[in-house]
Amino acid sequence: MEKFGKSQSVKRVEDIRFLTGQGQYVDDIAPADALVGYVVRSPMAHGTISMLDVSEARQAPGVHLVLTADDLHANGVTEGMVATVVKNTDGTDGAAPRRPLLAEGRVRFVGEPVAMIFAETAEQARDAAELIVLDIDELPAKLDLAPGGATLHDEAPENRAFDWSMGDKAVCDAAFAGAAHVVRLRVEDNRVIVNAMEPRGCFAEFDGTRLHLSVNGQGVWGPKGQLSKILGLAEENVRVTNPDVGGGFGMKAMTYPEYFLCAHAAMQLGRAVRWMSDRTEAMLSDNAGRDLWHDVALAFDDSKKIIGYSVHTKCNLGAYNSQFGQPIQTQLFSRVLTGVYDVQATYLQVEGYYTNTTQVDAYRGAGRPEAIYVLERAMDMAARELGLDPWELRRRSFIPADRFPYATATGETYDVGDFHRVLAHCAETADLAGYAARRAKSAAQGKLRGMGLCYYIESILGDPSEGARVEFNEDGTVCIYVGTQSNGQGHETVYAKFLSDQTGIPADKITVVQGDSDKIAKGGGTGGSRSVTVQTNATLATVSKMVEAFTPYLAEKMGVDAAQVAFDDETFRAPGSNLTPTFLEAAEMARADGRTDLLVHEARATLEARSFPNGAHVAEVEIDPDTGHVRLDRYVVVDDFGNLINPMLAEGQVHGGVVQGVGQALMEHVVYDEDGQLLTATFMDYAMPRAADVPMIAFETEAVPSTANAMGMKGCGEAGTVGSMAATANAVLDALWDRGVRQADMPFTPHRVWALLNAARAA
């Protein structure tokens, strides 16, 4: 533990920069003379473009360029957006309809880009947009998750994009046929808008040969490859950078049409161009999250242990495939299908549908929160129907600690786990013994109190390989170049501190360099909670190369054999020599000797397996039955993150993730009307959690170090969201159960809860 991170709560060094307004975000660093882009978007959810006349806009004051789909084709830009598809159950590919950069004769969601204007000022671009004549012959809007309705794409008859499955249906059916108890439930997972603090934006510049796109994303190498393909440039002539980024949460992990349009405009005009979304534009065009329905069934034996699990999901892809839209609710969902429970007879079927709404893709957790939500809601319902305490029901089906490594029914291998120990720790921290008294006190005040438990597990996703490069600078400082991308998680602190722990180089002498495809040849970006585990693994490999490279050089200086030189994480030492140089001192000696080969060290490393963070969340809510208002009163998390580098930053990640899950459970909800118009397109209509909506979150850890990496770590970036949705929802239903409510879905707004209580009373 000591070697692989000293587990100290170090304050984030980058926070001073951010809190004093010194952050360098994409809109801060765009060239001052850059033209400003403005996107003309479809006001209708579905229709045929009967007229698009941009001639007057092209003549408007300050306008340099107006792009339409016809202009792109005329300029040789004919590729559509990149998207991944899954295999159908019958082995064929899921639907892959073309998603154009700008609408080609037809619009399929409110907010779809139709044209883009580039002018000297934002005001001139907006004024020019008013001069565009856009006529759309409206078609019926498809909004439900069922076959039929107005067809969006010829490639998807009945609007079904795919029909994917995993597991042995016959084995699963047999388990249910022989079960002593079967519990069934229908669960909705409501659509949410991501709402990063900083909306999406970019700027592009072209010097006649090389294109530079700066974008507030979650990595630079994916966009680099796509820009090369879509714009017909050699990859060496494309540079992508990520400056400071004000929140990503999965939504910024993929590309969007505006990035390619700005890059193309810069190439056409020989001028830098910039674009920044406003909030309503973001709500209309950013990839949304969740939006799916599940029909779920659990089979139990006589001892009330799970013996079978079946899920049938219908998921909303929006109008097109987003970059990862199809894999999220299929392959990624399946990673943790069975959670922490010992059950092998499983079957998962997922149908994806196109609708006249904004695309749906990764949102914090990307498939894993969705899977754990439905499983843990079903477990709570099963406990009620089987007359068993929800904590005890879970214990009966936990994978025993002596069964690890454990091969799940969906092909994952959980390396370690001790779920009984973590849950016992959580029961103590949450004061489970005192709950009855708290419930009685609430009842005496006319309030309904409920407790909800969720035991989650998540799978770390993304590329398991990563690189790191360490450079010793002439001024005595060090740079570490990394392939991940911070979106506010504190990477600059964590990576510098980790390198410092392994080398003895003072952390304040280390600068973390990220987000520049010119400065590091390859990287996987940030997503799937991969960053710390893969990047520290690469750093360890690089430090090993540093020690290996310096050892023979220093042996000669010390007058000893290289085999006698040892490095103790701070200094090089050898018996019989009084030289004990630090890395910085050794680098200074090498520079003086002209050994420039010793001043730069680089390595790539690949994790052999994924790690699986897990833990228990307990929420307590108090409900006013007269108004339906739900107050989250207590919240406790006990996580198994393995070994921690910086507990304070891990706690911060959990706090943020919990609040995002709680926000979805209690208030966040996307609403479209029957014509596909987004009714929740401002913060006046879309509720976001505030500080007053959330109590102090108790966070503790119970470490079971991972064997999947040398550090014993497990990623923590998305865990808070994975556990919080079900914990909060289960608490609400627990509070409502004695009033006769049997079915309740997020979000638990006052009106919805009030209506549930009144409907139960009437029944």
C-alpha cells in the first residue's frame, strides 16, 4: 500500500486556478479574431425540407460563410457521423442509417443542425439566421418505444434499430419453471439532460496544411481520427487539443456535427472560427442520458436465493445512432447485469428504437447505473413480496467471498469482493439499528419515512492500455504527459502526487500535460472510470524505465557495479558509495554530461483485467403526504474502491455522482410534447438539484484491494451515480408502501408522489 500511493488527502492544486477565474476554457483561449459560428436548427421534430434559401444570409453584414448539406457535398465532405452498431440476435448488424453533419432533405429532431453561419460577431451571425428561409413539411412524430409509427429511416423498418440478446433463454426459462417464487416488475429509467457546467464548444484554425481543433471533450485521439476521415486529411496533419473542461460526464466523450463544421469552415476560409453553445441549444442538441423501460423477473428457490434473472429492455436511441448509443444499453449494461449476486441462469434482451428526439448516449456510468437500477429495484420489490428484510434478501444471494475470482453469467470475471463485510460496515455507518426510532419520530410529525438500500457493482471500461512520458526540464521541473483527460476530477493533483510518491520528485515540481495529440502519440481519453487505474499503471511502467535507464549511469558515478544500485522511491543508493542522488539531482548530472537520452522516458502499459468497484448506498427520505414533497434526509455510502491515492478526491467524486443520481430520482425529467417539442429546454422547466436538496453525505470505505492492477485500485469516478438512483427510489417506495403504493417510477416530484398517494387512497 505504501509503495502504490500513500493514501493522503491532498487538496487539489488546480482548484485555486478554477476558483479564481484563471481556468483556460475553450471560449477563453479561442483566437481573438476568430469568426463566430451560429447553428440554424430545425424547429420541427420530423419533416421534409421543402425550401432552404440561404442567399440573403450570405449577403448579410459580417457574414463570411454559410454552410448547408449541399455545400458540404460540393466541397467533397460526404461522410456521415461515426457510430458503433451491435449484432442482432440473428447475427446481422444493427441498423446504421446515415447521420449527416447537416440535415439532408429531412429533419428528425428539434434541434437538428440545418445550416451553420460564420460571421465577424455572434450578433451578425444570429441576424443572418433570421434571413434564412426554411420551410418544412411536417411529418408525424414518433415518440414511443414500440414498433410502428412514422418511419424515421428506411434501414430500420418499424423504427427498431436492433434486437440484441445475451444468455441462454432455455436455461433461464427452466430456472423460472422450477422456481419456488417468481417476482416481476416493470421499471422506467427516465431521460435526463446532462447539463455540464460548461456547454460544448470548440475553435478551429488551419494554416494551409495542418488543422488544429480545440474542443472541450474527454480525449483527443478519437476526434483526431474522425476529423482525418471526414475531412480527408492525413492524420499527421490533424492536431486536437482539450483545454480545461468544465464537466463531461460521458456526454462530451463523443464528437458532434459542430466540430466538423467548424474545422471545415476554417479550412475553407483560412480564418480561425469558434463556436460555443448556449444552454437551451445544449439541451436541444447534447446527447441525453438513460431513457429506457425494463420488464424484469427474478426467480427464487425455497430458501429465497436467486436462481434466475430475466430482463427485457426497450431503449430510446433518439433520431440517430450516437457514437456509442447502441452498445451502452446492450454490451455495457450486460457487464454488471447480475450485480453482486450468485446467479447463472440469466437472459437479457434489448430492443433499441429510433424516435424523433435528441440522441441518447453515455451519461455518468454508461449502462452500469441502468443495469444496477433495475436489478436493485427488483430486489427491493422481491423482499416485499417474499416477506423478507431487504438487507437479508441480498445477503442470501451475495457471491461468497471464497468464490473469487468469480465468472459471471455475462462473461465478466470479478477478481475480488467481500460484499458481506462492506454491507455490515454500511449498516453500522447508516445506524440501521436506530431507523425504527427515526421512522416513529417522522410519523409523530405526520410524515412518511422510508429507507432504501442499493448494493452496486460496476465494471471499469475503456481501453485498458495507456501511455505516460516523463521529461526533466532545464529549470529543475518535470513534466508528465498523460493520455487521459481531466474534466474536473483533479487529475493534475492525483497524477503529480502519484509520480512524486514513486520517485521522490516533489509534487510541486511536477506539471501534468494532457489533451494534446501532438504531445503524446496515443491515449484513451477519459471515460468508464478508467483514468486513474490505467494512467497510474502507465506511470509505474515509466518509472521502472527511468530507474532502469539511470542505474548504469549512476553506477559509473558511484564506482560500483550496476547490480548494487538500488532506488528506494526517493534516492539511488549503493553499498560503499556516499552518493545518494535524487531523480532531480541525477537528471541535473546527466544534463551536465550531455546525456540527453536520460532526460525523457516513455512507456505504455496494459492492465491485464478490469477492476470492479462496489459498495452499499443507503438513503432515507421523509415525505409530506399532504404535498407529496420528498426530502432526502440522510445519505450514507460505504465503498470498496481498493487502495486509494487521495481519499478526499475519491469522496468528492462520490459526492458528485450521488447528487447526479439523486437529481434523476427526485426531480430531473425530460418532457417532449406529442409533436416532439422539448418542453424542458431551460432551467425554468428542467429541475436540477441544489445544495439545499441534498444532506451531508457520509462516505466511508472498506478496501478489498483489486488484483487486476499493481496498485490494488478500483476506479471511483462513476460509482456514486451507479448506486444512488436505486437507493433513493427504494427509499421513496418504502415510505409509500404502507399507504398502498405498489408501483412508483422516477422522478419522484411532489406532484407525482401526491398523485400516487391519492390514487392508492382511492383504490
